[in-house]
Amino acid sequence: MQGVGFRPFVHNLALSMNLKGYILNDSRGVTIEAEGPEEVLGLFANAIETNPPALAVIQEISQEINNSLENYESFFIKKSYDKGEKTVLISPDTSVCTDCLREMKNPADPRFHYPFINCTNCGPRFTIITDVPYDRHNTSMAEFPMCSLCKSQYEDPADRRFHAQPVACPVCGPHIVLKNSKGEDIETDSESCIEKTADLLKEGAVIAVKGIGGYHLAADALNEEAVKKIRSRKFREDKPFAVMMRSVEEAEKFCFASDTEKQLMSSFRSPVVLLEKKQECLIAPSTAPDNNYLGVMLPYTPLHNLIMDRFGSPLVMTSGNISEEPIAYKDDDALERLSSIADYFLIHNRPIHIRCDDSVVRIFNNREYPLRRSRGYVPFPVLLKEESKIPVLAVGGELKNTFCILRANQAFLSHHIGDLENEETYDSFTNGISHFRKLLGVEPTAIAYDMHPRYLSTAYATESEIKTKIPVQHHHAHIVSCMADNEINGEVIGIALDGVGYGDDHRLWGCEFFLADETSYTRKIHLDYVKLPGGEKAIREPWRTAAAYLFGQMGEKAFDCIPGLRKSVSEDKISIVSDMIENNINSPLISSTGRLFDAAAAIAGVNIISRFEGQAAITLEMIADKHETGEYPIEFITGGDMKIINPYPILFSLYEDIKKGAEKSTAAGKFHNTAASMAAAGAEIIRNETGNNRVVLSGGVFQNMILLGKVITLLEKKGFDVFFHRRVPCNDGGISLGQAVIAVNRIRKI
């Protein structure tokens, strides 16, 4: 991998062993030619493989003996050049290292308080690279000629900054400036900018801060009014904000953190980690309303560290965008788009070549469980069990979009693109694909895409110049994504619990029990279809789905089973929805676990309106009594070769519980138990029929940690081998991987 200090490591190692020769980085990888005694060369090769630099990842080493000596006079580093075939890996952006932080805080150091201090072990990589090989002229640092100090360190193989492409200092490097919302300079001196930024934040201002991969919107996380200000201006009513803490120790004042969570926060990836709030958590309630968890990250750039040190307490640090738009990363665009949200802008003049949001991860069963795979992880590939000779582009879905380029046994998932619902995000999607194709030197010969006819990603694929086009069912992609994630192949029982995906029958799916492999699937069990009155509007108004589930058995009385509905929604609107259900007006059929959770939340009196995707289901999870052992009745109906789960007994029994005065937390706990038992029972039915014992779990509903834990426990008690995600998200951010793997396997069979 380029940009991780591999060349100076090898150079210095060779010198210490008195070996002669050279090391070369090119677009294909690393070549080392070394001359010396055979036993010393063996020790040299072993040290490279077993003790490389901290950020280096060695995928493969091949050795060749050459008895024709060149009689090199020394060991040196050859200049990089591009051989055309681009197989070398690019490092993700990494958090500032302890050595650089120590120098930055040392008044005697020439980079004292310099916001862009970096070295071979840290700093921007992916977001500044324009092409490979990873040399300065192929980065956005090309416009900053090095001063004598930086140049001497850059050219010294013994220095920590040898060939650190972003190397800079106050004399020759990027600088910061503080502007008001009109784009007028307020401060231009670095120290004054940091000091003024901290003072403004203490006064309750919202400040747009340019980072590595784009802009954040920052505000005092202990100031409720400041946090509310971001919410109202950003049109983001309830969706949680991330919080930046100065240290793990500060995070522990507000949240519980396991050793694994602390290690992940402190790692070079520095993602947002979901931590359970303490009861006495003093973070502003509007930061993560009705949520037991807080997304916490540590300051991962020198600039963040300077701000946090000066400010002295936690900051809300949320994506710099208006809701549903991609994160701003270009200065003029940020000033235009964010001026109605931010009071001030802390800007720097190091260009960001490609935007990249923060990654979001939680710990499950003491290991990483990614929810958004982006900064710190991308563009490092997911390594696959089998190698493909076919370069494939998979374009993902509509929500939480990522794309994937498959090359050999490397699946390059993109950074988080977002929801493809507007022109700005679509442009980010197409630009990202072009950038990856250039960096990887890949010309895909096949393109895989979701079957949904109205997705923008589907339109991109069908209109593409790539001739081999392979549509993939959404939930099959989920299952195969998890299979690839776990490096397994062959036939499995796939359980996809999800929100929505287009099915073979042109209906909307989302609660699917498959017998599947990397090529095909058979749908064995699904939740019974329900009408979705108003289509996507019902996703934002869960009471509609709740009424639809009960309407077939109860008629108009269904609306009386939803607490507070008639006080919150007009009788005219209820009457319209009733008419839509009864007469099949704009009410597509859907089989969806996500909608079942929505309905349960509405009937339990938890949420009848969702202000962001999945809010009702998330709130239901947050209030659920984890110690509750009761369940609601589950009924499987035989329909030909298919078994169908009847949702009515579950939801009606929940309603009866609430009607009798049961606590919402009790009902929510029993509903989670029921959903887990439903999954386990479905797997057992398929095993009894097929003998298959491997179960793969995927789909956005498995972001619910209570449900995931209960499902795994039940399945393992029944003797199943259970596989769930560990490297890519279970939500739609992971389906492009599944699409790519399915495409390759289908082509192989042609």
C-alpha cells in the first residue's frame, strides 16, 4: 500500500543489515532488489513480512533468486513511475499520529500549532490523491512547493517524513482563514483563527469547519440552544448528530465504553463509534433525542485537535450539508450551500479532491459491526475468497448508496455516497465511479445493478456503455454481501430483514427467507403482503402501515387501535387513507420487516410519525425491555411451495397488551422476542426441508442490536452455524458488494 512509509522502512532495514540494492514503488506495487549474504537476505525478507510499518498491509510476497549480481554500491530508493497496470493499493485517510501531535504541541518545533502537520504514518491520503502512483504531483498538494526544511525531510530516507506526500509547514503549506457567512475574512492568522473559533463556539455560534473529506457543522454539544440551531437550519428534526470528544477519558464522562470501543475510537481509522449514554449524560438532549446511544469520535486531524484543545469540551460535529444533500467539500460550494446554517466558516486552502464522510461503527460481540464504511476504511478493498478474471462495476441501490469495483480478489467498495434522491448526490455518485476507475486502472466489462426500475443507480447502469448488464434482486445482494464478508460460498439459508427492495413479482419485499448461493436463490418464506397506503408516504407516517395491517380483520376500527392517532391526524386524512386501503388506491403491496416494526411502534404508541428513515423502529428498540421474556403468537401459513408469516396475530396481540395497560417497554420487548423467534423458526423450517445448517443474516433491520443478538442466540441454541456482517454494513451500504459477486458468478456460468 502506498503512503504508509514502506519504502523508508525497507531502506533503513537494508542499511542496518548492510545490504545493497534498491526499492521501487510503481502503480503495480513494490519491487525490492537486494544483494548480500544468503542468510542475511532471509532475515531481511522475514523482517519485511513480519514487522512492516503500522499502516502497511502486505497481501502477497513473491521471491526470486538472481545469481547475476549488479554489484550495487548502496541501497537506494528508485523514483516511482507508472507502468500502466495499476494494482497497488492506496491508503485511506488516517488520524494524526502521536509523534505529530507531540511536535504540534512543542513551542520549539517549527510546526508548533500547525493545523496540517503530518508524516508518513498519518494524514490525508485518499481524499487528496488524483492518480497513482502516490507521489506529490498526483495529489492536491502539488500546488504547494516545499520549503527547504520540508524538502530535506521529504528526501531523507531516515526521516519520518520521507516521501510523506502531504508534508508541509507554516512556511510553505496550506493555511486556515476564518470567514463570516458572507465569505468575508474575519481572521487570517492561524493562532487567531483557532482562538476566535473557540470563542465563537462558546458564544453558541454554528461554525462550518473544513476537514479531510469535507465540511462539518460544529456547535457546543453542551449548549441545547446551539444544537437546536443546527437542527432548525439544517432541516434535520430528530436524526442524531455525532459528537467529537477530546479524549477517550472525556468520552467516558458521558458514555460507557468497553476496551474494544476505546481501541476503535483511538485507532488510525478514528470512526464515529456508537456508545451507550450514561444516565447522567450532560450532552444537549437535542444531539440524539430519544436515543440511548451517542455517536462519538475523537479529533482525527491536527486542526480538530487545536480547536478541541482551545474549546475544552465536546462539540457536535455533523456533516456539512442540508439534509438529503451530499457533504460539502469545495469552498465556494460550502459558502453557498451552508451560509444559511453556519454563522462562520473555518476554511483551509488544501483542496479536497474527493469528498468522504465519517465512518460509523458499533461494537457487537466484541468486534466491529460497521453501519457506514467510509473515511479511514476506503479505498482499502474487501478481500474475497475467490479471484475473478472479470472486472465488474456494481452500482448499489438508492439509499445509503455505495458502488463497488471488483478486480481479481479485491472488492473496492466506495465511500458513503448517500441517498440518490437529488442531482447533487447523483453527481457525487458518477464522479466517484470515474475517480475509482482511474485510480484502479479498471475498465469494467460487466455492470450489476438493482432490479428496481426507478432507482437512479439502475438508470445509470442501463444507460451505461458497459455491454454486459446484470440486474440483481435487492435481498439476494444483501445475503451474498454477507457471504462475501465472511468468505463463505455455496448454498446457505439467507434471512434478509430489511425495509424495502424490488421483488421478482414486481412487489416490494423486505422479510425474506431464501435458500441461496452466489448465483441464484429460491424464496422459501416471507411475511404476508400488506397494502402501503400512499407508498413512500407510509414510511414517513407509520400509522398508515399499522392501520393497513389491521384493516383486513378490523375495518375502520383499525384506526382506533393506534394511540393518539385521532388527536394528531385529521378525520379527513384518516378517511382518505381508509379509502386508499379499501379501494387499492396508491397502495402497493409490501412484505417488509421494517414496515412491521413501524406498525408495532405506532400500535404501541411510540411513534406515529417518522422524521428520518427508521425512526419509529429505532425508538421501539430504544425503549424495549431487554429482560422481557414474553412473546406474541407467530403463525406460518402454507401457500403452495411457499410459507407465509401472518403478521395480524402479532400486531393484534400487541394492541391487546397496550389496551390492557401494558408498559410500552414491555410490549416493545415482547415484539423483539417475537421477531427473533420468527427468524429462528423460519430457518428451522428450511433446514428441516433441505438439511442446510448455515444461516446468513443481512438487511438494514439487523442494525437493531437487540434483534441481532436475540436471533443469533436462538439460532446457535438450535445448532445453526450463523454468519453476520463484520467488514461491510448490513444495510444498503453493503449491497454493491453482493451485486458484484453475484454478477461474476453468473457470468462464469454462461
